[in-house]
Amino acid sequence: MNNSPIGVFDSGIGGLTVVREIRKSLPGEDIIYLGDTARLPYGTKSFDAIIQFSRENTKFLLARGVKFIVIACYSSTSVALEILQKEFSIPIIGVIKPGVKKALGMTKNKKVGVIGTTLTIQSGAYEKAFQELANDVEVIGRPCPLFVPLVEEGFIDHLATELVAKEYLEPLKKDNIDTLLLGCTHFPLLLNVIKKILGDINYVDASRELGKELANLLAEKNLLNPSGRGDVTVYLTDFSMNFKEIAERFLGEPLKNYFRAGLSST
Amino acid sequence: MNNSPIGVFDSGIGGLTVVREIRKSLPGEDIIYLGDTARLPYGTKSFDAIIQFSRENTKFLLARGVKFIVIACYSSTSVALEILQKEFSIPIIGVIKPGVKKALGMTKNKKVGVIGTTLTIQSGAYEKAFQELANDVEVIGRPCPLFVPLVEEGFIDHLATELVAKEYLEPLKKDNIDTLLLGCTHFPLLLNVIKKILGDINYVDASRELGKELANLLAEKNLLNPSGRGDVTVYLTDFSMNFKEIAERFLGEPLKNYFRAGLSST
């Protein structure tokens, strides 16, 4: 038993979808969330920059007494998770492995597609995660960088988004995949558009799997907090325009406790 | 006479188009350029964040002995120029006024459109700049936030970009503007797409005007460097993917001297 909060960080507020899923599996746990809105997006920057930002985010959460850290950002998980796990003694998990496990249970023809930011796909993190668990799966990655700003600007059901999606996803159709991993917090919001192109295959949103995995890990390590109140505290490095409204859409409930994290301290 | 370099900063590398224009007017001047690629984009963040980033960029250039500062970023000019001019004694100019002057000389029906990032349009900086120079011009602003990532991802002549442009620009057509200010470093690259929707009106790219204005100001303040070699030194807070290739496209010549600026010092 441990009544300290769980720490979650992301490049922005999209990772609140991960918090929502954690709360379904672990409603009593307190959560401290850090969104690095001053420096987002992560997916178009260098590996070095994302590793440094992720290290700073981890230290910020450690200073607030968390018992476990969840990286809700796929770009950050791709390039920084293993480095942070070596550098810090606190348990840290990311969003890639839970989705990979789920996809392995679903694919029949062993051809799995992965879409994400350019950084996530270039990192090769998904190929590596699959290889650790199975050596007979063909992994086909496609970067879809414009999906992030299209979602952020609300172009969800827009024909322009369909055209961009067509350009990004048509090659995956030819690859005959039967399962697609949505490797970015924003992509589940485009599932309808993606389905129009790739049709009736399996789709994996890792945030759901992560909630369950985290519950198992906390139980295993005896870190559960059965008497907690389930408080969510959100820190953002910038209060960008309409952040509260957008955050509540991702979180699925009102944002009660939110603070601006000092830009220079993160 | 003053043989110190001119300092230029931008949120990324798009501001190198401004450097290119400065070099046409002032080929002998040395230029130090700072692109804050680790924290870009600026146009979707808060006023407070952009003011702080701009202050840090100014200090970085001052520490390298510049004689004059040019803000090549429209978002930064919109919210931080006047504040920086009060806080620092070095002369500082931005990209908004030179374009406004040019537009005033071109408009016949006194209806001028401005497109830019959400931050630039929300700041009201263009309305203010017009009011200072003329009180009979109607200024109609339209935020076009997706133009930035579309250009950065190379969707220049893509149908998706046309559809986004149509959605953003159709209202300006109804407003019967005869002149459009391109209020973002990336937008001149979309001029063909923009012309398809708004047709044969006047288009103003302020970076060209800024080169001439800067030459006049340096002469006026006796700051010209007639014997300079015209060296360009580029500092970037992150070496993001393909930065060199993209930077050379914006600058219009090979990038010879470039360094990574320490992330924590900016």
C-alpha cells in the first residue's frame, strides 16, 4: 500500500486521455499530470531534445512525491523510456508496450501497421517492442505528422483531413495489414476517418491497455492506494488558448485543480 | 559606422526568409540568427509564453554583441515587440510595420485583409499598426493556423491545403478586400494556393519591405558596416530533423556556420 500519487507526463494535454483510462481502472488513485504545453509538439523535434525534456518532466514529478511514472506521450516513450528507466529508480512505464501486447493478441496474418509522429516512427521503438515479444510479426510504420495539428484545430470530420489520411494510409492498405496501432494520443479522435480508408481491420488504442497494465503493476509492487480520493492535479508549462476546454474534452470530466508550472523549472 | 552584427530571431527557421531579404538590401552586414526550434511553434501558445521566449532570445543575441535586433517572427512581433523596445535600449524592429506601410500604399478601397497565426490575429497588433498610420482603413484578420504545419510537411500544392485555404479565406472574399498581408513567415510559400481563392488582389510579404526599412534605419543611426564580409551565423535551440536542408531552402544559399544553442540558456 502506498498513498502517494501516480505521475503522468505528456508533451501537451492529449495525454489526459490516458489519465481518463487510468481512472477507469484505478478510480481511487490520486494523479499528478504534467503537460509540457510550452514546448509542444515533441514529435517533430530531435531525439536529444525529447530525451532532455522527458528527463526534466520526470524530475518535476519526482519532486512532487509520485510513486510511479507513466509516460503518456508516444514520442517521448519511443526515444526516452529506456533511458529514464536506467537513470531513475522509480518504476516508469510508457504507452508503447501495452498496445504491442494487445496487437499481438489480435493479429492473425502477423502484419501490423503503426502510425505515429515522424519521431515515433523513425525511432524504431515499435519494431523493437514487437521483437522482444514475438519474432514472426512484420511491423510497417507510417509517420502521420499532420494528424496532430488537424486534430488540435478541430478538423476532425473535414474533407481535407480525409485527403491527408488517404495520402498517409493508402500504402498500408497495399501492405495487407490486419491490425493498426494508433501510436499517438491524438489519433483515436480520427478513427472514423482512418476506418474509411483502411476498413474493417483491428485498431489498437494503447491508452486503454495501459490503464489495465498499470493496475496490475501497482498490485504486483504493492503500491495500490485503496482508500484514495481520486484527485487529479494538472500542471501545464503554458496556459495556451482554450486549454481548459480542450483539457476537459480529453479528460472527460471537469478540470478542478490546475496550475501553471514555472517555465524555467521544467 | 558599426561593424557589429545584426541580430535576428524567430521561433524556427522560417525567419531565414527575412535574413535572405536583409542580405539583398545589406549584403555586407554580418548577421547572427537565432531560431528557437526547441519550443516552436509560437503561434499556438500564450501571450505570456511568447513574451518570455522573446525576452530570452533578445538576451541571447545581446550577449553576442549585436547592434540591432530584428524580430522575424510575426507572432513574437505581435505580442512582444513593444515590451522589448521598452525593456532594452538596443534598437529593435519587427515584421509588422513594414508590411502595414506597404499595404497602405497599395489599397484603393481601404479594405485590407491580414492572415496569420491565431496568436497574431488575436493580438490585434495589425489593427493597432494601421491605426497609428491611418484611421480610414478597415482591417479584417483571419487566423490560418494550419498553414504552418502544412508548409512544414511540404503540402504546398496539395488539394488538402486548397481545402483548408478555402475554409480560411472564403470569408475574406465576401469582405471585398483589395490587399492581403501575409502575416507569417511560412505563408508566402502558399501564395499560389491563396491566389486561387482570392484572385487578383494585392499581396504583401513584409520580409521584402523589412530589408529596405532596416537599410534606411541603419543609415539613419550611422550603424552601417560598409566593409563587412556578410557572414551569416545560425544558432538553433534544437537540430530538428532535416533542419539543414529546410534552412537552406528558406535562406536561399548554403548554411555554412551553424551551432546548437544550449537549450537551458535560451
